[in-house]
Amino acid sequence: MVSVSVSRLLTVILFLFVGTAFANTNTVSSSNTVTTIDKTPPTASSPSMNTVNSDICKTGVAGAVQTQVLGISSGLTIRDKNCEMLKLSRMLYQQGLKIASVSVLCQDKRVWVAMKNAGTWCPIDGKIGEEAKELWLASPELRPDFEDLELEEPQQEFSDADHIALYKTLFLITTGLLLF
């Protein structure tokens, strides 16, 4: 996670400084001598990243920075985990392993929550349907969305007395502001 953030930051910085440099060559002539001053800076070339093949779940990023003294060029590939998950699931489904295919997709918490909300629980330990539901409810720590469950706090219900006290306080504050 950190390496991807650092890579993205480096890429943005590289693209900020990327530009086309055109150097002029100055020629001074006289009747007998010709003096040529060549100030053309060397160029940093980025490696070509060929990821045209649709069967690769990676994206190529390359960049270069060139000054008059130093040139730096770099390239890297970024792994797309969502693409890998979809490819694995598709291959399992094509081989007739439908439950295994759904199980691979259920590793993503968005899919897991969608399946739960639809009433179709994700397979677990070879169990499907109501048996899977019972196992998921018995072992919530195995759920992909378990971290989100821990963060949720129960909503506090206000009683009528709490609402009345709140309205009285708001009334006093607004009345005080209007008077002063």
C-alpha cells in the first residue's frame, strides 16, 4: 500500500517536470573562421512499457526528468488485484467450479456484503446456503467486512425527555442571541 502511494507520488513529481527542451545552436561567422557553440542538453529516455496484452493485470508507468547536468529515467508496473480476482473467478467458472468461482469473488468485501444483502450467503468451508449463513454468523471474524463491523457503533436512541431538553436548550440559545 505504501509503495503504491510512493510510486504514485514519484510519478506525479516526474510528470510535473517533464517537458520538451529545444536547445539553440549558435553559430558565429567571420571572414576567416567559423566558431560553433553547441548547447544541446542530453536527453533522458524512459523505458517503453508495453502492456497492450489484455491478459496482463498490470499497468505500466514510466517517466523521465532531464536537467543540464543530470538525467533520471524510471519505469515500473502496478499490479491490479481486482483484475486478478476477476480473471481467477472467470477461469474457475469456465472449468465448472461455480462455487469456487463465487468464493474467490466473495473475498472482496463489496461482493460479500452484496451477496449477504441479496440473501445469498457466500460459501464457507464447503458449505452453501443456510449452512454457510450459520457458519458466517457463528464466526464473524472470518468475514471480509469484519473491520467495518468493529468500527460501527450502535446508534443511541433519544427519549422524549431528551428531545424536550434539547429543544428547550436551543430555544434559550436562540432567544438569547436575538435579544443581544
